[in-house]
Amino acid sequence: MASSRTSYESTAEFLIDEFQRSYHARPVIFRAPGRVNLIGEHTDYNDGFVMPAAIGFYTWIAASARTDRTLHVRSEEFRETIDLSLDSLGGPPRKHWSDFVRGVAAVLQSKRVPLTGANLIIQGQVPMGAGLSSSASLEVATGLALLGMSHAEVPPLDLVKIAQRAEHEYVGTRCGIMDQFIAVFATAGHALMLDCRSLESRSLLIPDDARLVICNSMVKHELASGEYNRRRAECEAGVKVFQRSMPGVQALRDVGRADLEQHKTELTEVVYRRCRHVISENQRVLDAADALRNGDLGRFGQLMYESHRSLQHDYEVSSAELDVLVEIATSCDGVYGSRMTGGGFGGCTITLVRSHSVEAFRQKITQTYREKTGITSDLYVCSAAQGAGTWR
């Protein structure tokens, strides 16, 4: 963790130097983390359970207040600066990185939060396009920076909802609430089990000798968005069947395995398998929480493998590349479990690895994946990180 601390210090120092050079003022530094979902996939929009953890890649924002109504925003990643007027933030998504900043500012003002102008320099560490939630990280960090410069406050859960609404209305992505929630509420060294219906959560300690290793397949299949919408529709079709004789059902969250089997003949074969994944995945999250509470990483890893098989065969959102990564992980010493993480059709796997086995795992999976696919994977070795806040 010392190397992470050094990296964080150097990032903060870089931002402070850049800010003082540009604005001749010492900034306040805010940051919010990316995340990985350990288990609980495609359960969020079914009112189910998820178990994300924040990772030690952050979006950093250096900020100082202005006396006018302008947000002067510079992105180090995109090497671009843009001015936004707090008096004209409306309009549809512009397909530009500034939509995230514009959206958060606009939603805050719609909540009657009095904002003042600000100078902002953004430095993103969360890998973009890897399914590690760089979007929510930017939204939450922006919210903290704007609130800090305006000497305003909102409750943490309100900030979560503001960031989610900004992505819905100003970016155009109908995301769930998990990403923003973990960015705000994460605790270092812990995963977080979230009930996506009640928004109740519980922190769960990840033992010190385990590391989260994220393997990026470097592949994203074009059919992902259309298939995602189709899966949601198939789940909704299942809910309608259950509602005919189970009036208390609002989502697949309310259906048990026995209910599924009782109504199997009323469902198409595809809808049955989609429902089976969601119902069994919800139970796996609950079982995984018990495993962590008991310090049983062997059981947790077994549940990860079961989750991947369900996503592969019942929900059909895996890909050949993700399956190869999980297959390789099963043959590596020191691996507790592995699964695809995120929406699927490419993206990343998450593997739970003993600390002393990480380097051997990195070498084997990189070499073998390249041999099998011709692709060089990016690997990120993480521990569960702290949620958003002010640096120092």
C-alpha cells in the first residue's frame, strides 16, 4: 500500500503545481474512486443484490472558487479546456466529456443548491472503457468539488442520486445506482453488499492477504447495448408471468427458486434461463456475504465461478475471451475464484488471488491469454479502496 500512497501523493502534487501555474492559487483536491463488482451481475435492475468494491484508481479534481458564474474546466486526459456557464447548462447530451460536469452542476442547481463559479482541473486515473466506472467516479468527484467551492452540502445519498440523474439526463446512459453508490460509500479494505431496492448496504471485510486482479480482455463486442436491453425485456416478461398468480411480485427479486420451478411451463425456455440466472445470482450474493463474514475465501471463490457459469450459459452475456480468462485463472495457483464482471460481451474479469501469488498469476495469464487469443490483456492489481472525499 506504500506504493499507492506514493502514487497518490505524486498525483496530488502534480495537480497542485499545475493549478498554481495556471490560476496562481492553491487548490482544494477532491477525488472519487472507480469500482469493480465482485459478484451480483444483472441483478441491479431486477431490484436485487450486488457486491462492488472501490478500487485504488481515482478521478482527481483540483478546484478553486471564482467570483463569476463560469465553470472553467480542464481535462488532463483529453488535453482540452471548456467554459460552462452556470446560467445555461441545459440541452441534450453532447457526446463530450464535459457532459458529466455539466450534468452534475445542472442537477445540483435543480435541487436548489446555490453554486458559484469554479476553476477545475481534472486528472483521471480510472481506465476508460474497461467497465471500471470512470463515469461515476467523475460525476461524484465533480459533485464534491462544486459543493466544496460553493460551501454547500447535500447528504451523501443525495449526492449518489444526483450523480446518477446527471448520467441519465445529460450523458444519456440509463445506469443503475451501484456505481455512484460505491464511489461515495466505499470503505478501504471492504466490499459493500448493496440492496438495490432499499439502498441498504453493509460493509464486508476482505482479508488482507487477498488481492483483486482485474483482467481486461481488450475486447468489446458491438452487440452489447442491444443485448442488454433484450435481457431487461426478458426479465420483465418473466415478472409478468409470475404476477398472474403472485400479486406481491414487483421484480425478480421477489421470486424464489421454488416459484421459478413451479411456473417453469408458463415461461419460454429462454426467459426461464434468464430468470434462473437472476434468482440464483441474488442468492449467490447473500451466500458470498456470509462467506466473507466467516473469512471463507474458498467458498467465496466457488461462488464467483458459479456466477460466471450462470452468466455464460443462462444469461448468455459472456464472450469467448472472457471465458478464456476465467479458464486460465482456474489453473493458476493461489486463485480463489474468477468471473466476468460488468455487462458482458467483452470487458473484464475479476479474480480473487492470494497476495503472494499475484506476480505468478500475472505472468501466466498474460502469456497464456496472448497464446490463445493473440491479444495482450491489461491487468490491474487492486485492494478495496476508500470512497470519495477531500484529499488532505
